[in-house]
Amino acid sequence: ETAVFQTPNYHVTQVGNEVSFNCKQTLGHDTMYWYKQDSKKLLKIMFSYNNKQLIVNETVPRRFSPQSSDKAHLNLRIKSVEPEDSAVYLCASSPWTGGNTGQLYFGEGSKLTVL
Amino acid sequence: QQKVQQSPESLIVPEGGMASLNCTSSDRNVDYFWWYRQHSGKSPKMLMSIFSNGEKEEGRFTVHLNKASLHTSLHIRDSQPSDSALYLCAGVNNNAPRFGAGTKLTVKP
């Protein structure tokens, strides 16, 4: 049963355009993440928020920016996309238990194709 | 470079056979490990977690952890065609789960 919702599921765009992906979780979790999964299935963490506070900010190009309005929502904006941005972007949420992150629950993914 | 290394890259086992997958972290600050399974076209789902040294068994799946060497392994006995998937290992350090490149398991009927 999906409880982490991502939109859109697919997006095709041209180099240089701006793209936004939205993510909402209904699990009541405190922590949300964005991961990038490339064509070789390598899954890389990009950002993580805990209660609207940025706690993980990996080395990603500046054109990527996360946005969190509340702990149930985490969006990802890409300004001026490049061909190497083509990938599946996976949103995840997890509970926060005793200072440790709990199990990740992933959304279905947003597949970006940059022409 | 990847801090979580998985081997082998791919594995083919016959139906009913045993599959053994390995994972090692080069990050000494990893606190615990997760194993996730990702079927083709789907998103990853948690399979098992292991926090302390030793062994943990859940049905056909057994996970081992050696914290000193930061090595974990996943063993699937009586493998089924439905077990065919990408198996991802994650090391969790400072609340940032980082994944390895995965092992693609194919179970042949």
C-alpha cells in the first residue's frame, strides 16, 4: 500500500528547462529524503529533512534544491536540467526513533528524461 | 567512490537453491545495516535490518553481521523465481542511509 506519493511519475523535458517533483507522505514520519537512481540502478542520497530541517545535504550540483513546507511534504526543484540528470528520483520517509532513522518507505519514483 | 560495496554484481541460482550476497562498508562510522529488495520497475522495499553482531533469521532469509569488519551477508534458502530482483544493502551513518550498487539475483525455474 503506497503511503508516499510522488508526482509526476514521468517527465520529459529539454536541456535548460526547470523541473519540479513533489512528494507527500501520510505515514506521520518526521524524516523525508530524496534519492537519485541512475540507469545502472545506483541509488544515491541527495537530501534529507527532519521536521522541516535540512539534515543531509550531499554534494549535488547547485541546480538541485529541496523545499519543505511541513514534515509531510518534500519537493525537489531542478533549475536548468542537464542530460546527466536523467534518472529516477525516489522520495522516501522514515520514522525517527531514539535519535536514529527508522526503515525507509519509498514512493513509486519520478522518472526524468532530459532530451 | 562507493562507501558500501556489494558482491557479486549478479548471481544466478536454480530454483530451490541457496543465494548468498555480500556487503561491506568502508565507513567506520556505520551504525547498522539494512537489506532492501527492488523488483523490476518497482521501488525498493525493506527486507531485513541488522543492528548487532551475529545472525538474524526470518523465514527463508538469514542475515549475518560482523561489526568489526563492517561486513554483512544475506542468505536466501530455497530460492524462488519471485526472489529474482535487485538486492540493495544500506549502511546507516549519522542518519544518512547510503546504498551499495546492488546484487542482481536471478532464480531459474
